[in-house]
Amino acid sequence: MKSLTELEERLSRPRDVLVDDLRKLDGDILVLGTGGKLGPSLVRLALRGVAAAGTGSRVIAVSRFSEPGLADALRGEGADVVEADITDDAALAALPDAANVVFLVGSKFGTSGREHATWATNTYLPGRVAERFAGRRLVALSTGNVYPLVPLTSGGCVEQTPLAPVGEYAMSCLGRERLLTHFSLRDNTPLALIRLNYAVEMRYGVLVDIARAVHQGDPIDVTMGHANIVWQGYANEVVLRALHHAATPPFVLNLTGPETVSVRQVATAFADRLGREPIVTGTEAPTALLSNAQLCHRLFGYPDVPLAELIEWTAEWVADGLPLLGKPTGFQRRDGKF
């Protein structure tokens, strides 16, 4: 992976299985929260997938678009762009109708000290969105943080594992699920809740956090010694394909890769590729935030970019000094404070 253009193309390259599912999907696709980390590549994937499917469906990208040039770029690629702050009642009411809604809006970092704002974004707003789009197919991004820390030997939490979020951010995300579920049941709105752990590409994610630390000679704390990761292109594909699984009661899905990834082993792998000695501190705890995505893999297949390839791409990207988003994941936190 040698350039931003190459990365964007790879992230938005639709596989045949996605094209087939989009061909069977009726109506337009409205993406709320396009300006976030996943949003631009998900919209591009939807655009290319719809074009290949030949359905003529619109892909409507909604965001405040604080990143300069993003709205124009997506408009130029064929998206119907709506620049709006959907926390405003009038702006939310004025959004175009669509049969399919993808909700990506969320707040994580800066929660500590601003808990009220986090709850407003992660819990109150989703309820209002559910009311606005009652009866449409709705896929909403959630997080594996709604689960407790579990033993490494457990294989990770499955969708039926009792929820026990740690910290205000995770509790607000559980609130999002509860409010969306309430309106799904009340209004007969088909809903899919996608619990994601952790999407990665070359500009951000757990692998970038570790690679940067190795490259810069920063210490890597391995107390939270294991994590789940997944290629963002696959995550975007699953979110779009999950529109076919939206139901009431809601369809719940863990979305991540098949491996329990060792932070120490990944740091060593990056050290080999970057010509650095990793500085590792701490000792691996017997528990971690882990999700079991067997249901996802059974329904949608395995991620098309494996862990070894992600490590290679990330090492090349960091070594070449290519652009990063500068948004650390905070995966090391065990207290839920972000």
C-alpha cells in the first residue's frame, strides 16, 4: 500500500457478494455520519457497489463535513450530499427519505469531563433518528465496548453474552442500543445493531497505534495484551449487507476479525519490519475486551484482507511517512475512560 489513492481504491472496491446483495436491495441508501472515520469509504463502497449492481439507487451522504473538500469529493463521485447538523431538529426533519438508513454517528474521545455531551450524541440522538426514520431499514453502528472484559481463554463475547459496559462511553453506547431497540419494537422498524471491534486501515487503528510506537521508540503497554481487529473495507461491506438482516426484534452482530491478536506479538512483527527494538512495558492481564464474530463470518464470510497482510501494509505506510489521521484508538484502556 503506497499511496492514499491506492488505499481509498482498495477500501471502496466492492466484492461480488456485496454487489449481489445491493442488486436485491430496494430503495436509496442514506448514510448519517459520513464525515467520520468509516463514513467516506463506506459511501464510496456503496457508490461503486450500486453502480456495479445497476439499480440506479441513490447514495445520500449526510454530515456537517468539517473536513475541507470531502463534500465536494463525494459529490464528484456520485453521492447526493447533504450538509447538515442532524442534532438540530429542523435539519433532521428536513433530511430526504430513504428506504435504507445507515447510522454511523458516535462520540468516544473527550468523554471524560463531557459525559453529558457523549450521552446526547450516543443515546438521545439515535432515539430521535429512529423516530424520524420509523419503518425504514436501519443499520446502526455500535461497539464491542458494551461487553465486559473476559478471560482470554473464553474465545470472546458472543452476541448473547450479558452486557456489562465499563465506563461512561460504553454505558452511553448501551443506551444507544436500548433506545434504538425501543423504537424498533414500538414502530416496527427493522434494525441491525453492529458491535464493531476494532476497524483498521493504514491511517488509523490498533495496528497504526502499535506501529507508530515501535517506529518512534515509544513504550507499548501490554497490560491490555490482546484485541480484535478487522479490515475496514470488510467492516463497511458487512454494514451494508446487514441491511438485508435488519429485523424486529433487532438483529445483533459482532463485527471483527477471527483472531485474538497479541499486542506483544504484533509489536515484535512491526519491529522486525521497521528495524526497531520494541519497548514493551507491563504484563498481559488475564482478561481483555474480546468479541467472538463466528456468526458474522458464517453469514458474510471471512475478512478478505488477513492480519498478516494488514501488518505488512501498515508497516510500509508508517515507514514511508504517509498521512495518518492522528486519532489513537485508546484500545489499551481498561477503565473505560476516553
